[in-house]
Amino acid sequence: MIPLCSGLKIPLMIQKVNDFQFGTHYHLEKFKLNNGLQVILFPDHSVPVFAHHTWFHVGSRNEREGITGIAHFFEHLMFKETTNYKEGEFVRLLEEAGGKINAATYLDWTFYRQSLPVESFDMICKLESDRMQNVILNDKQLNSEREVVANERRFRVDNSPTGTMYEELYKHAFSKHSYHWPVIGWMKDIESIDLDDCMKFYKQYYAPNNATIVIVGDLDKDTVLQTIESYYGDIPASEIEKENIQTEPEQTKEIVLDQELELSSPRVLLGYKVPQATHKDIPTLELLHSLFFSGRSSRLYRRLVHQDQIATSASGWVNHTKNPGLFIIDVTLKQGHNCQEAIDIVDEEFTRLAEQVPEESELQKCKTRIETSFWGQLKTVDDKAQSVGFHETVYGDYRTMFEEINQLAQITPKDVQNACKTYLVPQHRTVVRATPKATS
Amino acid sequence: MKIPTWQKFNQFETILVSKKDRPMVKFVLLFPFGADRDPVEKQGLTNIVGDLLLRGCASYTRTQLEDKLDELGASLNVFTGFHSVSIEGAILKRNFPELVRIVQEILSSPTFEEAELEHLRQETIAQLRMRLDDDQGLAKSAFNRQMYQDHTYAREVVGNAQTLNKITIDDVKKHFATYFTQNDVKIGLSGDVSNAMIDLCAMTITRCLPDTKVETLTMPAAVQCKGKTLVFVNKPDRSQTHFFIGHPTLPLTDQHAYDFLIFKTAFSGSLFQAKYMQEIRVKRGWSYGAYGSTDHRRWASMYYLYTFPKNDDTADAIATSLDLYQSAKNGSLLEKQDIDFAKHYLYKSFPFKIDTPGKILSQKIHHKLLGLPEDYIESFRHNVESVSADGISERIQDYFTDNDMVISVLGTKDQILSNIEEKIKPDHTIIVDYESLI
């Protein structure tokens, strides 16, 4: 642990917002700087390491046609040059210090993660605060990274049946909302994004008032807050335009799309419209997911893979998003079976639940599985930081990650049945049916 | 976190890695045999036996067993490797005794029903077919086959459609009776655990498995490849390729293994600063990722480079990779500062090797299987520090070959094969259809 410097107090520019205790081991605190930067601390003294995550409240949702993919593209550019560090220095310093570094972009967020030995805390704050305000770009860097991003798109989408199908699903499930385009962007936009686009994006969204820093690990609170204040306290807030994101109209008709792909066997995706992450029905939808797909005894896994034996794999999940999103089902069929067989079974099982309330014991099983999965996601300092950062960014409050677990106890079999009847209906879904190309 | 050592409990070797911040327990029962015992014509037999253990026993049908495990919030899986079978579970601490009781049931009285074997056979064949969608996996599979040729390591642990179709229920019963014994079983626990849990596991194995000896197996070392062999895996409509370049290398037990570890970290580790990543991605933008790795197995170790450029860049990317490889070998690629960088990284990132009890347990088991010393983890930092740049350059010729290597490329033949051949002039070219790899 970094030694406590005697006499240190919480700096005046940082105000405590709240704290939260979960069980006997977890105690979290949230702070805010005058410039709007939020900081969440989650101590873990078991190993002399820490995770430092910077979550920016920007994702592909904030893009528009013509610059789709810029949020992800910019994530790559954040590893380039700043006024204080030449290209490659950021990564070199952190890797030399034994750090694990990465970043990710999605619909609603972009985050930068580092896990480091405790002695590097000062360094990471210095480096991250620097690139929050001092990134510089030139055409050479932009074009070199453009090639990397285009190759990433070839890898994740153009040569991947999975990527191609998910792109098609979101493209058609969302006609107005910005979830319509892929996070990695259309290839034509990747090829045309320019320096001006990038710098405008950076100036607006990479600012303290649009970020949350999550720190988990073997660190002393006072030292952490002093360090954060000294490196981030003077960064000015930016003016962030009011989001101009179109509301997706209610889907009233099933959308069905067919694709021929370089696949070994048929595969089907079903995306049902569900509310935003903060909606009161989301924990119930998580239970529904568990009931149908979590574990070998779950209803649809068992029916599709074990009982009827038409599928090789069957999975599903609720995509937790800031705006209404999707409950996704993904089934890979065995050769000789077709997508419609899987869709019929899905419909049968949803109808069965709509007609018959599940047993309390079945629901209890799902709750236990969710509890196990919750603990399974909190193994390392990096796991913990990710979960906290995700909830703070998407839900607006990190405490929801713990509260959801407690809320499960209140959900009744009738609630689960009602959620199934409300959300898991054909008129709210988009279906992508992929079949192997004739040559495959 | 303290690194525990293996302890003898009755006839079993056991290890306990304790951390109590989450109410979770992971356990591993490790059997000292694996797909290495499969008859050639029945490859996949050990894997089938392992999977069938979870498909019914005297007290539970498959369905009842799955219901029970989900009710407990438990995961229970059987993993088959070339030299081991491990039964692994994870569960909330409060339900641990119940999970051990279930493991006792499935080991004492597996039913091995004919119908379940047939289901499993068809499922496994269908899953093998799904591998056709994984371009990287197909390129690696072709690489392994060419590298290991007739050796066991050229096979798939899960077998293939032909061999799976030859496995009978009598084979399954006989295989189980022969190999699933108390002989040399190892027990590992991690998480919110106690010695009483080890006792419980040990008693369970004693109760449910016979105390019969299993013959120790030795194998020839894997063959050395000869010449520069290009294996081209042809798949239609690819706009991007995946390629592997590699050859056999030093085992982890070799006295110079740390020299090689540091050298390959500097040259092709999973670091942004590694030379290979810098040359392929950062300088040229040819691929999203470019790195090298080592597969260590009991009887062979293999080193390879991997990347995935677009078609137009593939021939140049392979040629550049080979040039980099040669420069690395003749000592002109890496400088002392690169070696020092790799040493710093490996030394300082060490805490992340031991930051969860599950990671420590996995490493202790892996090291045991490879025959590494008990203090491998504890002595890691010292061994890294002891390596000198001069020592590495003196021994570098031993780590790399001149021309004896395998290059496997997955792509669309008509678009790129002739370009590649022209650029790299392989000694042999072998063209395989991607569907033949399952």
C-alpha cells in the first residue's frame, strides 16, 4: 500500500458525493471535483496493485452519419502523441512499469483501463490527465491508424459471420436512433474521417465534466485524492452540446432479414426491444434471461440443445443501454435444421411462460445463478473497476450494481410472467436468419 | 497473496489457495492422463468419457443433475487435455458440501447410457463443424498438424467425425474403469476455503474411486520440421488472411528458458512496445494485432508469430515477418534497452500473475503438469533479474532456426497464394481445403 502521508486531508476542490457499503468487505466512496470530474474509490488491499479506469460518457450514440466510428477511432488516437509525450511514450512508460493497458468503445461509453503496481499511481494520473487535454494529431498518424481500424473492421465484421449478423441486427432494429450504426463505423466513414472531425470530437467529449475515474486497489484514500486533485483539478470543463439523439419509434411489426454467409451451419439472431438500463423492469428481464438461457437446465437451452437437439449452441442476454435496447437471442443450428425451427421453439416457450406462471423454485434457481455470476465478475481489481464504471456511466449510479442483487429477492413469478408478455413478443423483435452460402 | 505449496494428504497431493473476500469456492480434481491415452482410431475417447460423467449417474439422470447444479448456482465441467483430465467446479461457499456430494455420485456410479453417448457424439461433431467459422482457429490447426505430423499433438483432443463414430459404450466403460482411479489424483481448492474442504474432497475420492495403479506414459519428443513449409488453407471470399509462422523451441524446464522468455517478450510479446507489434501494426498499419506466443506441452514446446492483414498486404507482411525473424536471430533487431524493457515489464507485472486465488491455483497445476519446480512462481522475479542481455545474445542461435519452419496461411487461394510464393519462396507448399481440417 502507498504509505499514508501524515496530515493529508481531502482537498477542498473535491467534494464527497456519497458512499456505499456492501457486505463486510466492500466500501466505496464517490467524489466530485469542481470541474465536474467524478472519482469513485473502491479499496482492495489484498495485492499491491490497482486499477485506474477513465470512463468517458461518449460512445457511438453521439456520432452522426458521415462520422460513424469516430468514437472508436478516437479511442485508438488517444494512444498517439501529446504536447508533453511523443508518440509511443504513453504505452512505453506504462508497460515498462508492468502495466496492463487497454481501452474499449461501445454504444454509450468509451473507457481506458490500466492495472498497475501501486508505486505507479502518480504516473498514471500524470499521463491520463495529460492526454485528457493535450493530444495532438497529424495526417500521418491519422492515416496509419485508419489502416489499423479498417483492418479491425475486416477482422470483426467483414470476415466474421458474427460481426456481420450483429451489424445487420442493429441496423434494422433501430431506424432512427444512433444505435443503428455499428460501433466500429461504416467502412466509408472510417476511410473519410479527417483531422478536423477528430479534434472537434476530442475538444467536446474528452473533458473532466464528461468523465468518471474509477480507482480500485491497494491505495491510501488521502494520497489518491491529493494526487487526483493535483493532476486533474486545473483541467477546464468543456461545453458539451445537448445530445441530439432521435427517439426510436415503438416497433409494432416483426422485422425479418435473411443473409447468406460463409457459415458452417444456419444461425439466427432475435433482438427484442427492451427498456433502458435504469428501467424498473430490467432486473426482471435479467431473471427472464436466466430462466431461458443461464445454465444447462434453463428452458430454451435445454429445449434447443438437449431435448429437441436442433441446435449446437443457444444463448441470450439483455444489452444494458442508456436508451431502450435489445434482449438478444443467438442460436446456432445443427446441419439439416433451419432457423425457423428455432424461432418456433422460442415462440412456444415464451407462450408457455405467458400462459403459466413459473414455480417459485425455478425462480429461486435463477436468482442463485445471478448471485453466483455477480461474484464471478468481481475477481480482480480490473473486474471491479469495470463493473463500477459501467454502472456509473450507463445507470448514472455505481450503487445500482449492488442494489440490483438485493432487488432480485422482491421479484415474483408473476412479475417474470408479465415481463415476458410485455417484451418478448414477435411484433417487438428483429430477426436475422443466416444460412450457409451454397458454396460452403 | 501468499503462494501455497503442494501438501500430501493421505495419498493425494493437495493445494489450498485462500482469499476470503468473495463467498466463492473453486475446486479442481486433476487426473494424470488425457487424450494421450486415446487409441489412434478412437481419438476423442477420453474427452467423451469426461463429458459423459455429467450426463447421468445412479442417483441423477442428466436432466436431474443439471437441475440440481443450477439450483445450487454451481458450475461443474470436465476438461480434457493431452495429459490430464480435470473436473472443475465453482460454487457459492455455502453450497460447497452439496457439490462435493454430487461429484462423489457421478464418479461412483456413472450410468454411461448408450443414448447419451449418441447425443454427445452428434453434439461434438456439430461443434467441430462450427470451427469452420473460426479462421484463426483453422490456420492454427493447420499449423499444428504440419508441425507435429504423426505426433499426438497433431490431433484434436475432441477427435474427429471418423474417430468419434467408432467409439462404443463398451470403450467408454472400459476407459473409465482403467483410468479414473485414485492413482496420483491431485486436489486443488481456491477462494473462501479451508483445510476441512480438502479433507472432504480427499475422503470423497477415496470412497468412490478404486485404488488401482495407472501405467505411466512416455512419449517421443515432437518431430523437428524440415525446410520452410507453406501450408495454405483455402477458404472462399476472404478479404483478410490469418497467418502463423513458427517452429519447435525450448521447454520451460530448460536451463535457458528465462533467456528465451525475455527475448520473446521483447520481440513478440503481447505488449504494444514489442518489436513485432511496432513493425506490423504501429509502423505499417497492416494488422490490428501482431504477436508471438509459445505453446508449452509436456513433450514439446513451440514458438510462433501470428497476425491477420488484409489480402493486399499479406505477402509483404509474411516476408517482413520472416525478415524480422532473421534480424532477431542474427542479433541486429533487439538492443540492450529492448531486453531491459522486457525484463522490467516481466518483473513489475508479476503481481498480476498472483492477484486472484484462481490464477495461483491454475498456475500451480500447470507447473505441476509441466514438471516445473515447486517454487517456480516464487523464484520468477529472481530468475528474470538474473538474465543478462549478453547471455541472451550468446545463446540466441539456439532459440531460432534458419529455415526449418512452418508458415500456415488461411485465405482465398486465387487471390494471394502466387504472390506469397513469389515473395517467400517456400521449400514446399501444401494446399488444404478448410473443410478438411475438422
